[in-house]
Amino acid sequence: MANPNPKEIVRRFNAEVIEAGSAQSFADLMAPDFVNHSAPPGSPNGPESMWNTFENLLRPAISELRVKIEDQIAEGDMVTTRKSVTGILTGRLLGAGPTNAPIAIDVIDIVRVRDGRYAEHWGMNNLAAVVAAIRGNNA
């Protein structure tokens, strides 16, 4: 059986895990030895670091959470995705909110896919700037 297309794996992760919150899809799509190179220093950097971001940070704060993939480039087992995470800020996000207003977080992820699963992740986002703007608007 051929390995699944790495871009499809990343699209599936974004739809099923980030948007829908599927624990089963998360388990299916994460390699047990996964490494999140973007985890904060001193924090766990295994699969739990990714699950924590979605289930304990974003999903409780943002209702109607959606991921829009703007661009996706793949070379071999590496997939780079530029996307936006949007929704309504109905909860607290890093101490900011709720505003009940739309929120958008811009993200660039690089994922190494191995055997149809996430093996490594690197990422950049503008979450800190978004939260600072919310705090500034509510001062």
C-alpha cells in the first residue's frame, strides 16, 4: 500500500483535529515519537503539546473555530501550510477576552509526515499580537 499524500494528511489534521476536535483522528494522525519543535522551552514537546494547544487553549476560547488553508507546498515528506484559524472569541484566550467578536490567527506550519502521520512540527503564528490587540482594545 502506498503512503498517503502528505498534503492530504495535513489537510485532514486541520479539518478533523483542529476544527472538529476529534481525539480519534488525533491518535490516528500523530506518530508516537512526534516532536513539536515549536513547543515553549521547558514544556512537553510530544503529541500532548499539540493536543493541549487545540483542546485547552484554542477550542475553549474560540467558538465556530475554522481553519482556512491559504497555501500549501510539499516537497518529499515536508509540508508547509499557510493558514488562518478563525472564529468568535467567546472565552478567555491567554487572559484576553471574551469579546464575542471575530478573531483570526495567522499560522505557518511545517510538518514532516512519516507513514501517514505527523512526525515533526515547526510553526509560527501571530497569536501574541492578536492577544495584545485584544487587550489594547479592552483597556
